[in-house]
Amino acid sequence: MKELLKKAKFFHLLERSEILEILSDSSFNEELFKSADEVRKKYVGDDVHLRALIEFSNYCRCNCKYCGIRSENSHIERYRLNKDKILEIAKGAVGFGYKTIVMQSGEDLTFRAEYLAEIISEIKKLNVAITLSIGERSYEEYKILKEAGADRFLLRIETTDKDLYQNMHPNADYENRKRCLYDLKKLGYETGTGCLVGLPGQTIETLADDILFFKDLDADMIGIGPLIPHPQTPLKDFTHGNFMLALKVMALTRLLLPDINIPATTAMETLNPKGRIIALQSGANVVMPNVTAEDVRSKYEIYPNKVGVNYDELSENLKKIGRTVSKGMGFRNKRRNI
């Protein structure tokens, strides 16, 4: 096992069977996390990039079986923020020091690409990077948004097991999901994806395939988190995902894609009070504090008991582990020699 970890750490390559061996063996977890942390330090440094998250709509046309904002959930109060409100929040975040604005919503087609482009153009005047997380759109729509100034796009594949994907996402199309990711790469976005750990029917073989998919895509950002089913969904009685397994998938992803950005996801902290710091010590280098207006923040409940981020507390905790808040926009700095 030590030889496998050494191979991953120095050559950033593993065969599927080798990934499975590491995922199956818990006796070398600490060595895995330490290796991922060392690779993180070597390739992306000690800076932690803070991305200001604005959740501007909880309307969604999708009906994912685990998500609280699924279209069939009639128990939540829906909202949409208008252009002026989004810009007000963005300006406040920039004034606080954020260098990236993340605009996230459900798949809400009421927000036409042209309207979103107007908002993006205004936010870009604040001299920040813009990440979008708005789901599946056409190539032409992605192009409009890119030309307006969007820099990054996050679209999690969730699972590369096609049958499992179709089961968890009724009326969705796995191939279209992949098409979107490759369209985003083609258009020059920094492209983010990721997976859920703990879906019913998921196996470590599936997770190994997910990691290899990230490598093949050459994704620029990867978000990995344990499944936390919402109580108003078909998976309400299903056990949440395993924190340690999600951490291992994240650490392996860092070893195979050493120079990418990896967030310490909110779901990690929701399952473990120290989950965010543990993730930052196991390969992660990004945190996305929610800056959405307080009066609607609780309505964007993709899963229950979602924890927030206290900026001052986070800054202090980062100092304690030898990390610093980044002063830059945090774009991927690709290492061509790996």
C-alpha cells in the first residue's frame, strides 16, 4: 500500500484496481490524507481561496431523489432574487474582500442566458472572478454567459454510473450531463464537477470510475461530499453518506489531479463538526461561505441542517493549521510537467 501511495504522490497516476485497493483498505487512511496534504502544499500552496456564494433562486425543474429543492417538493417556499438584489449582495461581498462570486441556483430557466449575462457583466466591473452553478444549458447559452465574463462553471456529474445516475435523477439524461461538461471545457471555462458519496446502490468501483473520469476530463475544480438526503425526498429514510469514504475520494482526487481547486464542502462540516478543517488538511484548498441575504438563505435547503461559515472564526482556524486566506482570484495554475 505504501508503494501505491508513493506512486500516486509522485507520479499522479493510479490504475483502477489500485484505486480500489486504497478505497478498500482503511489501515492507511492517515498516510493517504498526509500525502494529499503534502501534494496540495506543493502544487497550490497554503492559501485557501474563499468564494462568496450567492444562491439566487431555489426554483428547479429537476427532480433529483435526494435534493430538497427538487421540483416536486411542495413544502418549501420558493424565491428568486432580482438583478438589483444580486448586485447588492455581490458588491457587499467584494467590499468584504472576496475575489470570486459564485452564482448558484436550481435549474431555473426563468433566468434566461441574456438576463444572466447582464448580471455577470455588472459583477465583472467589480474586478472579481465569476463562477456559475446553474445546471444544464445549451452550448449557445454557455457561450453567451462566457462572453459576458463568466470564468468558471460548476456542474457535478454526481456519479458516472449511468444506471445509478438515471435512477437518482428522474427525467434527466446522463449523456447530456457529460455533453455540458465537455461544452464548458471547449468554451474555455474553468470547469468544475464532482460526485456524491453514499448514493444507494453506489459501490467503490463506481467511485473509482468517478475519480478516473475527473482525471480524463482534466477538471479544474472537484467538489466531493457525502450524501445527506433531505427529509422531503424519496431518500428521506436513507442513511447519509460516509464522511471518511468521502474524505478518501477527495484525497485520491488531489493525488491524481495535484494542481486543481478542491473545496472543503459544506456537507463535510454538516456531518462532522471539524469536517471543513479536516478536509483542508486532506487535500482541499477552497471554502465557499454563503453570502446570500439572511431572509432567503434558509430556503435554499438542498439538505437539512446545512452549516454556515463564520468568516472570523474560519480565519482563526486557518491560522492554527498554518494556512492563510488567499488575496487572489484562485485560478488553476496548470503544471505542464506532471
